[in-house]
Amino acid sequence: MSQPRCIDPEKIIPISRSTTGVFKTGTWGGHFPEYREKLSTCRGACPAGEDIPSYIALARDGDLEGAFYKIAQENPLPSVCGRVCYHPCEQDCLRRDVDEAVPIHRVERFVGDYGLDNLSFPEPIKSAGAAVAVVGSGPAGLSCAYHARRLGCDVTIFEERELLGGMMRLGIPAYRLPRAIVDRSVAMILATGIKTRSGFRLGDAGTWEELDRFDAVFLALGAQGALTPPFPGIELSGVIGGLEFLKQVNMGQRSEVKGSVVVMGGGNTAIDAARVALRLGAETTILYRRSRQEMPASAEEISDALREGAALLERALPVGVESANGDLKITCARTEAGNADESGRLSYAPLEGSEFTLTAGTLIVAVGQSVEVICGGGRPAIGPQPMTVEPFLRIAGQNYFAGGDMAPIPRRLCDAIASGKLAALSMSAMIGGLDMETIWSRVNVGRGGAFSMEEYLSGKESPSPRLKEAVTAAQIKPEWLAGSPRPEPSRLSAREAARGFDEVVGDPSPEELAASCGQCVTCGSCIGCDRCYLFCPEIAVIPPEEPGGAYSGNREYCKGCGVCAAVCPRGVITMGEGT
Amino acid sequence: MTPNTSRPQEILRSGHAACPGCGLAIGMRLVLRALGRRAVVVVVPSCVAVVTGPYPCSAMEVPVFHSAFEIAAPTAAGIANAMKVRGVNDIPVLAFAGDGGTFDIGLQSLSGAADRNEDFIYVCMDNEAYMNTGIQVSSATPQFVWTGTSPAGNTRRKKKIMEIMAAHRIPYAATACIGFPEDLMAKVEKAKGMRGTRFLHLLSPCPTGWKMAEDMSPKATLTAVETNIFPLYEIVDGLEYTINYRSKGLPVERYLALQGRYKHLGPEEIKVVQAEADRTWADLETRSHGIVSPVA
Amino acid sequence: MKKFITGNHSVAEAVRLCRTQIVAAYPITPQTPIYEKLAEWDAKKELGGMMMRVESEHSAMAACLSASLAGARTFTATSSQGLALMHEMLFFAAGCRTPVVMACVNRTLAGPWAFWSDQTDTLSERETGWIQIYCEDNQEALDSVIQAYRIAEKVLLPCMVIIEGHFISHFMEPVEVPDQELVDSFVPPVAIPNRFDVDNPGFAVPVVSQKEYFHYRQLMQEAMDYSLGIIAQVDAEFRETFGRGYSLVEAVQMEDAELALVTTATITSTARVALKRLREKGYKVGLVKIRVFRPFPVKALREILDGIPRIAVIDRNISLGREGIFCSELKAALIHSPAPHLVQGYVAGIGGTNVDPELIERIVADALARKEATDGPIIMTEES
């Protein structure tokens, strides 16, 4: 029975049943969100181009295996780097502007050790049918061998000594890098099917010829010659080069040092030598010609040395040595700063009339290394200067490549590892007739010399935006970050440390790992946190269909307010002029 | 990377008429998302009603009633009671009201409903002035703030609405804001699981009225919490206080500097604001016995 | 069964018998005994439904209309200041088309302060869209509340049943309180539309355009017109079921009347006494009781009053600046009468002052003697 309209419940009061969705508020705004992942600054600073935000996020989520293999895409030595890399990543960490840098190296160490304990590197997937030789088994050589093997090459490492490891074994003392870590790291790399030849000293009869049968050769002999300052008495016994001293101790050939020790130099070799001398029971003084702030060694190492009891005399250097009653009488001078030299550092010259004397049993001179000269005979000439190489480490006109300390790159562990990786790619490209420039534009990370092997092996046509434009401090939203103090690693006390060669810095605990990972903003990379989606007042952010996909703005409704960009702590979303 | 594969259904719809970047709209979205589809919502004259839409369009997926300005509370109570007498016990009623409709003209009816412990969730969307009608001062407007009807700066202090509600000994009262969306949604969830009068005080920034850029609402609320101007806490039964978040205790300047409505403040006035924030936090710590705990 | 009860108590009985589901009320003299009686039954669990002991009349109506929109049968009661406080809500309840039933106990409005009967409070709400029924005695009060639920729930307009403060509210009379079964047969189970369906959600009572608003107001006016028929029909059914009826308008001895005395509410019962005396004295006077004021029963009044040369209207109310409201409305209703009337308005009983049969006789005498009516009302105090 139909009712009159004036009492029909459906007609007598207004009830809205349509959706406001008919109003296309997208016409309101002049801006529109751009979803674009960016290069994290940490990765941009890492010479090896490790995908740091990814592996930290994996570790944070408990996927240590994933984290390890993520690092291993670029660097087969995370347990080593986590202990002794100078971590440029942390210096560029944007979190530094907020409170403190993420202790990336601690995460790398934890993940690396997990890998050593539980995992192995995957077998290479293809064979390139090429054979490459790697001469030298330090970090550069091992890295090159590992990556060349991944690229499908048949790899042989030639090493002069019995044991592999290069400076990791010879130069870096055990209290910084335990021997077992070196042994296991090397073994893990070799287990991918790499052949080795010990006792091979390049330059000996037949050695060049042996290398001729390879399609490409990577030279990573290091810089094992010592630079010697020209002051009188340098040849006296009791005066020893820093690296030589360390090698003797590290190889078990020396377990004591005569009398008190004076160390000349300010780099890591000098500091290592000083700390080793302390452990051998010697009263130790470090002399550096410039100021403490200008010492090339890492600040942490310098602090450790001083905590352990070394004395530091800044702006002082030996100018002459004499033998005196079985000891050394070392004449020293104060220095004053002059103009900058070609490296940009201020040059310091001895001050007239400022001489003073130190008496010591041993003088350790650690003022730099040179490349040992090896006869070429038509092959590339080696030493004492670093090798001249083309942009991708090839020696012009030859199938020889060079990297590590013998190449004109910074003499640091991570740079060495990076050069080994680059050489592997470069050799592989040469063998396969591929153009490195073309490859480089795709795989290069940021604007520096690093590249991503993972990117190369992915075979993708266009480079990932996460390799290119760096995220800026302004794009990180520190207000959304919980303040958390950077966890302090456990350490042996100075007294305990100086008693022997046990590792000074302890393993990260799971709590430390969690706290460290928790500090990472994962800047530049989208982690699917959904904040842009959640905060949009218009519900105009479209989340990805699959996890890991991109978020986008809905042009029908986006008013261009910019809230999505404002709440993205990672700087993935920025507002652009909307069209 | 943690993917988000299951998202609750959105109850707020796109196409509504809120200003771009409206903090109140974000708050409504989050509240409604946690509330879910099986609910009845009351709106009253305020920005909330404008967002909910003009005839014949609605911006909500749930049944809504647009009641009168000062009666959000008895409206919700009447609906809740009607459902009870009709034997429906599992559909919560949630009322949105602005600060005007809560602190001023609606205070009496809210007090009465709270006193009777009527069964609804009341969410005060506090943008600290009458924003729907322009920008006019309310008793929720903080001291010194510029509004159209306090152009030389508000001389009154903000009413302590949480303490007023606690004085009624309602089962649950809590502050919340969009800067802490998980906390906000957890509080709505928690309220849903209770009966009686449940009160949420949501700081809802208005870029227009607060004179800030359109993208500033989330950060403004976050900073309000971090400076102790708007701490996050709960009061159960009018007696048990729980602080939900230990703020960074940032200086109030960090908050004031974000908004043009505070830009005329001089150092003496800033000191007053700081003292107030300090006192608020100290008082809260005393009442909560120093316990800080996220929403349980 | 017959009970010797007050008008307030009578109203309460009807509310209970109609199985009202939600009562929201606030006390005000002279309404309070309605509230208290319901609360007494509620405490003994004899009421059924829920009571909301609200903190103001404004909230009482807010709660009632909201509960009504959610499909519940509701009731409230108030007077004077409380009704005035509800003013905004009365428009809202009617505009939302809620079948709320309210008992209004007439009381004068402050200032100054007084507590006795005067109809100005309810008449001031004539614009709101509520149906208004003015009762003469306790029985009619009870019966009108029962009828009100039927009417309101049929036409979906709220209905106020109006009784005079003290004269009805507090005076005791024998009242027939019907059995629950009988009332159940007359007032159906609650079938009020529920506007809040989670499975078919809509946004009820949003902002509309000018045109749309006009349209809904037009529907309300149509509903008011329609309710004239419904009120008459419900009353006729009531008469069949309960044996009593009231119509919209009652005419007493109007067949040969030369003067119609128009009254409402309790003055009507006094006028019945006066009418007897006047007839005994030979005056050809008849009585017209206006029961339903909104909608205004123009047709019914025209049928009775067409051809009656003199009409005296007694108002226990005044619209200050003009005259008694029933008088004004009646004059407007008669504007199309074929033959002109002399309509004289009298304002008496303001503030609850006594209107006795002698005063009414004086009014009739004056009305009969007039050559012409005055524009404004003649104020009839007890002394005049």
C-alpha cells in the first residue's frame, strides 16, 4: 500500500547515500607527490658500494642470512670490514645530523660473523669459459678472485707466502683482527672453487710465463716496501720499518722488542706498531710531525693507543739516530706548520734550535709504503710508484689489471676490496668484449668510484634509482626518529687489552644489534612502512599491489598538501609541481 | 623489508571538502579506520560535519547523524540506548565534536552524559578555535594565541578538558594525536572494547587557523607531544593515570616556531608557555607515579 | 480500572501502558510528579524500557529525538522554562520527523517568576512543527497520550499533549486507567524507522541546499494537513475501543447559538458550568472547545462557526503586542467566512489566576452587548 509522500520514511528526511567520491578533489592541488627512491649516503660513501640500508633492514627483521648474502653481493669480507674498515659510511650517515651515526660496522661484523658460522657463498651460476689469475691474496686479491669466480671465471690465486690473507694477516694485529677470522674468511672465499698456488714470487724465473696462459691477470701485490726518511742512523740495527715489525710479530717470528720503543709516524701502521710494542711490554712513545688531529690513523685507534699507555708527542720528528751504550740515542726536533703540500696537508718542517733527545731500545719508522720493485721484462713495470692504470684498472694495452695498495687508490681495506671487485668486472668485460663505459653508467653508485655487482648481475636494462641521486639531509625527517643513544661496543679494559693479543672490541650482542639496526632510517629506500598511505587526509596514496612495489598518488583526489612527503622519514617521497 | 599486506577497510572516503593537509581529516580517517564498519557515528556542526559532506554525498562508510552543535553527547547516548532497548548490543556509537562543541557550548550536555556514564565513545577534534566559522577563540584556545576574535592574543588559558572528564570518573579518557597514529588507533580499539563514557581528546592541527604550511599537521602534533604541550596519557576511572610516551622534553619554542598564530610572542610569554608545559608534565608524572607505558 | 489520580499520574500511566522504551526527563515544577512516578516504577522494574535522568530539558529532547531516529519509542515531559530551553530541539525533532511524544504542563514563563498555569509556553512553540493537543481534564490527558503515540508514529511528526499546571497536573479526579491488553490492541508494537543501518549506511540529516530545504518543509506542511485526518481517525478508533472520544474540536449547544464561546483546556470545563447557567438565563450561547491547535482545525471550526454572528474567545495566554493566540488563529481561520462575525478576544487567567463561571458570564454579557469588537483583547482580571 503506497503511502502519501509526506509520511513516507524514505522521502521525508534527507539521507545521503552517495559517496563524496564524486568530487574529484585532485583538481584542487598544484603539487603532486613523486615517489623516487634514492641513494643512501652511507652506500654512496662505501667504496665497495654495499647496499647498506638493505642489509641493515634485513638484519633488523631477523633475516641474517638475507643480510649476509646482501653484503656478499659486493663484499666477501664483512667480518673483516666490520672490524677494521675505517667506515666512511658512518661519516656520511645522515643520522649523524640528528643524533649519532648508525654504527654500521657493528652490524656488518655481526652479520659477517653469522655468515662465517652458518653459511657459505653460493656456487657460481655460469661459466664464462675464461681463466683469470690473481696475484696477491690480500683483500684486493681475494675480492677480485671471489667476484671473478661469480662471473663464471676459472680463478687461480698466486700468493708468495704459505698462508693467504695479505695485509690482513701480515699487517693488522690480532687484537684488531683475530687470526681465526682471517682464516675462515679466506677459506669461505676459496670454497667457491678458487685454486691457489703458494710460494709464488712474481719476478722469479718462469713466473711471468706462467701468468701468460691466463686470459687476464689481476696484480694485487700491495705496497710492501717501506719509505725511509733520509736522516742519519736509519740503517742502524734497532731501527725497523713499521710494516716489517708488524709482519714479524703477526707471523710469530718476533715475540719481544728491545727496550723502550719510539714510533715515528701517524698512520694506522704506526699506531698498530705502537700498540703491538706495548703488548710486548715496551714503554712506547709515538712521534708525529703534525698535530694529532692531522694524523691519518683513525681517531679510535689513536685513542686506544693512548689508553693502552702509549705517549704521543705531536709536532715532533726524529732527525738523527746514534748508537749509545747498546741503546739508540734519537735526536728529535719540534716542527712548525708551513704551507700545504700537494696532498693538501700542511707541511711541517723541523724548527731550528728545538732539538731534544730521546733514548730508546727500538725505533720503529712507519712513514709510508712503496710498491716493491719487480722486474718486468716486457711485462708491466712494477714499483716503486703505484701502477699507472686506466679508469677501470686495466694497464694500458695489456691484459694485466692492478688494484689494492699497488694501484693509485687510497690505501685502505675497503678501497682495496672495491678495486678487486672492479678489476673482476673489468677483466670479465674485456674477455667478453663488453664496453665498460656502458656497463659503468648502469652500475655506478652515486658519483664516486663504487659500483654494484648485484646491479650488474641483475641484468636489468635501466639502473635502479637507489644507485643514483643521493638523498639529502633535508629530505630526512629527523622529527620522526626516536632518539636512541648509539650503543657502545663492549671492550677490554686498557689494562686487559695491553696484556696480550686478544681482540679488544667485543662481539655485538643481539641487543646491541637490535639497537644499532633500529637507529637506521633506511634513507632513500622505501621499506613499505605505509606512512604515506596512512597519513593522507584524502586517502589518495595508492599502496603497491605487491610488497616491495612503488606507492603512487591518486590524481583524482590528491590535493597536493604534501603530508605524504612530510611523513616519509626516508626522503623517498618529495613533492613536485603537479600536472 | 616489512610489507604491509593487510590493511583495515577505510571508513572515510575521498572527495571530502577538508582543506588540503587538514589535521582533523587525518584524525577522522584514523579514528574511523580503527572504529570499523559496524558502528554509528554522530557529527555536529564543526569542521567534522563539513568533511562528512553535503547532501546527497557522505564521506563515511558507516551510518551517520548530523545532530545539533551542543548535543553530540546526548545524541550518541540516545542512539546507544535505543539500540540497547531494541536488543542490539554490539554496535558502538561514536560522536565527533569540535573543541567548541566540547569545551564550550557542549560542555553541559557532555558533563551530564558522562555523569550518567552513557555508553558511547566521544572524540573531541580539538583544533583550538572555532575553525568551521572562520577562526574564533574558544576555551580550548591556548594562551596568547592569535584568532580572529582574540587578535591581540588570547588572554585566557586552555581549559583542562581531560581533568574535567576525569572528575566525572568515566571509565576511560585519553589524549591522542595524528603524530602518533598507532597510539591513536590503539586507543580507539581499546575504547571499543569498553563500555560507558569513553573520551578521546585529539589534538587536530588546522593549517589554516594555526597559520602553517599545508604539510605541517603531523609534525605539529608530534612536536606538541615532544614539548609536553600535549602529552599522551590515559586516565582510567578518573583516578589511574598512565603516561603513554616519554617525550623528549624539547623546548616549547620548537612548537611555537611552527605556527604563525604564535609568531607575535615575546620572550616573557614564551617563558609562561614553557612554565605551563613543565608544570603539566610534572603534574602528570606525579599522578602516574612516574610510570610510562604504551596503550595496553 | 478507575483510579483517583492527578493529571500528572494519569499521563505517567499512559506512558507506561504504551510501552515507551526511552524516557529522558528533567524535573521542573509542575511536571515533576510525572518524572517521579515513572522513576518509581522504573526502580521497581515495573516500567519497561530505560530512563535517562538528564541534566537539562535541552538534552532531554536531544536524547529523545536521537533515540527516536534509532527506532525507539520515546517520551519526555516539561513546562515553561524547560520547554523554552528545548526550543531549538523542538524544531530539530520535528524537522527530523521523529515521533517523540511529550507532555507539556503549562506554566507561566519568567520573568517575573510564577508557577501556575498559562498557555503561553506551549503556544510559543507553535512554529516548530509539533502536533499540539490541549486537554481539558485528567482522563483526556491519559487518553490523549495514548492517541498521541498512534498519531505521531503514523505521520512521523512529534506530538505534545498539553495539560495545565496545577489545574490538571495536581488535581485528583477519578480516571479510567485502561488495561494493558486493551492499550496493546490500540497502540501497535514499535515500528519506528531506524535510520542507522550498518548494512545500508546513510548520512541522515545532512546540510541541504535552499531548494531541498524548501522541499522538506513543504513535505512537513503536507504532513500536518494529512494529520488532521489521522487525528480524527485515531480518535474515532479510540472511541470504538475505549468508549471515549474527543475529536479535534467539540461543539456544545451550538445548533441555535447566537454567540459562540470559544475556550480551550480547563477553562472549557468551567465554561460548561457557565453555559448551563447562561442557558438557564435564556442566553442563546454555545461552547466551542478547541482541542487540537496544531494542525489548526480550520475546516472543523468553519463548519461549526459559519453563520454564528458573535464569537467570544477566551485565551489563557497572550502574544504580547497583539492578543490571545487562539483568538488570532481563529480570526485568521474565519477570514473566508461567507458572513462576517464579530469576534471579541478576552484574555483571562494569565499567571494561573482563577477563571470562575462568574467571570465567564461577564465575558458573555460583554460580548453580547458589543456593537463592535476591539482590535486588541479585553483583559479580564478577577476584579474586572
